[in-house]
Amino acid sequence: MEKNVYLEQTDIFAYNNTKKFNPSHKWPEALNLNIKSDEKVYESIRNLLYQMGLDKENFGTKEWNPFKEFIKKDDHVVIKPNLVKHENELIDGGTDCLITNFSVIRPLIDYTLLAIGDGKGNLIVGDAPVQECIFDEVVSLYGLEEAIEIYNSSGYGVKLMDFRKNNNVDLECQIVSLGEDSSLAEVDQYAKKYAITNYNLKYMHQHHQAGIHEYLIPKLILNADVIINVPKPKTHRKAGMTACMKNFVGINSKKEYLPHHRNGSISSHGDEYPEKSPIKALCSNLKNYTYLQNKAVTFLNRGGNYIQKKMGKSRFLEGSWYGNDTIWRTILDINKIVLYADKTGILKQEKQRTVFNVADMIVSGEKEGPLLPSPKPVGILVAGFNSLNVDKVISQIMGFDYRKIKYIENGYQLKKYVLSSPNFETFSSGRKIEATSINKKFIPTDGWIDYLYEK
């Protein structure tokens, strides 16, 4: 079961978060709480856990406790949804395709609390969204914040946390160093080109240079015995797609620690765009001086944006294309940390914690994700204990060739801090299936549109 992937194909293609419901009125094991969320989604998660064989002998009784096999009393548990931003930059895109819906998160909280029981374990729900995200707004979109208040007023200890250090100064963090074990080490000779648009490159180059590769991780992540990862799968301009593994980028507390691309063209050892372009180089340089004072930053960004507007539409900017050779390395580094870093931030040979993934594809996002996705109703939930394998299946559901998504293809090639082997099975409704048979024909982002489909 550890490597296998499980699908729940539903007839739900929109969320209903407007009504309160109490699951204990219907299912004997459930908590006795009246909270706004989608009852049909809750039932689908419940069916998915049963399909996985979790505490199968007690299913249908008050004793059913599906998470007890991997969550023990006194365990520290983190639930990591995707709360990337409080609004979709695509005006008519909406947030259903942007962030993890609370209706998917709720049963995972409930069953975690059942497993923790009367122990001293704690449960944290949190994320490090993009810096411009207004956290109070994103957690109120589907009632997550309100629900956490109800849990706590009912005697359950659940914390809701912003993992961004700049927004949560009391958050204790640990620098985790990968050094030569970083997947970025192979391109260290070009480390001065590492960039992430609109973030401070001065700090990035302090933490990513020849022989040095460091990430800033909350201690609560390193202290976790179990992480329940709840991504919102969608297309992604730089990585091709985002799902379980990319969602873990949201455990890094400062984005300046996350190389997303290398400045410049392929011929100059960058991966920002394919062709030589003095105008693109100027635009990139203007937007990268983010360590200057705020007024200067605003002026330079406006200058870069003005040049881009005058250039007209361009498919390849800021590493947003299939030639990006950087972001996949960062994704693999973060996932090595998730699985192998101990409580002090030192990578060990043995896995240090359990990861359980439940991907919210009731409504996914296509076209210009991750910040401007268009809604793609899919009606599927995907679960598994191996993030890499779940992502491979999700890529196939999207209709993409997983071998062209670099973090998946290269993830299977790791010899040290191994993430998985490609030998696993996919199940739906208790029977083996081929994920390629469920092709939902997602439209990729513009920089990947002619590339991701299998030929």
C-alpha cells in the first residue's frame, strides 16, 4: 500500500460549503461537530480511506479509526493545504481552482483528531503562500478559519498557522543545508544566475552558491511525525504542473531561499527563455533588483512591466516554459527534506516521518496556473503515501507525459535520498486501473502547451 495510488471518482464537480452538517448523525465514528462543509465531499474522502484498506475491519462501527495505522497518540501532525493566494489573478477564474477547499480538509482534520485521541499530540494546519497573499482572507474563503475556532471551542486543539517568517515573526525556523546533496549542485557553476521574480536575490545568493544550498524550514515541520499533504493540482508555468511535491515548496518560510530559474537565455547558461534577447535581459534585470528601497523597486518593476507590455505577448519569460532547468531541482530538494531531515534539520539515511497525500481534484486548474488558473471540473480525489507516485498519476489524469515533467522524471532517478521507484499500482473502486485511461485533457500553460502531451 505504501507505494500504491488510489482514486475516488465522484459525481461532484462543484463545492457546497454553504450549509453546516454534523457527520456523526450519519457515520458512527465521526466527530459530533456542526461545521459548514460539503457533505458529499466528506463521504467521498471516507470512501477513499476505506478503499485504501485503512482499519478496514472496523469500518461502519464507532471504533473505525482509519488513521490509527500511521498516526499514534502523542504524534505531532501537520496538515499542509495549498493556500497559495486569496484571489485568482484571472478575474473570472475564481478560487475553487486555486486553493484546497475546506470540504476536503475537514475529514482529514476529523480523522487525525480521532487518531490522536486523548494523547498529547498536536495538530497544526498551515502553509506559506506567496508573499502578497493576505492570510486572513485566504483562510476565510471557505470557512477554514471559522472551523478551526469551532474545533478549539469544542475542546480539540487545532492551530492555524501562516508559515511565512516575515508574517509570523514568532515562528521558529531552522536552516536546513543540503550542500552537495542538493539537486542544484549539478549546476553550481551558474549559481549567480539563480533567481525568483520579485524577491530578494541578494539573500538568495547567500543561501545558494557553490557548495551551499540552504532552505528555511519551520521547526514544527521538522518536529512532525506525520504530514498530511492536501494539494490543489493545477498547471504550473515553471514546473509544468503542481500537485503533491510542488505543494511542499509551501513549507519554506522565506521565498528567497527557493531558486525558481536562472537568469538569461540558454546560450548564456540561463533557463529563463530560449533565445538571446537584449530586451528580455533588460526586463529581467529591472525586475530582479528587489533588494533596493521600496520606491526604487516599484519604479524598476513598473519599468520591466512597461517593457513587457510594449514587447507584446511572449511565451517565454521568467523561466515560465518547458526549458526551465531549475525549479525541478528545488522541488526535489524540499521533498528530500520532508522525508529525510530529522528534528535538527540533518538529513538521515532513513525516512524520518510519514507523508499522506490527498489531492483535491474536485475542481482543478488548467491554462495559466498557478496564480491565474482556469477552473477544470474533474470530480476526482487522489490519495497515497508516496508523493512522487501520486504526482505521476495526477499528470496522467491531466493527459500529460510524466516523463516531460522534470521533477517527476528526475525524481525517479535519485540514488541517494530515494523518493520512490516507478513500480506501483493504481486502484479505483477497489480494482486496478491504468491512470492513462482517465485522460481529462488539461490545457497546459502557454510555455508548455506544445510540449507536455505524449507524442
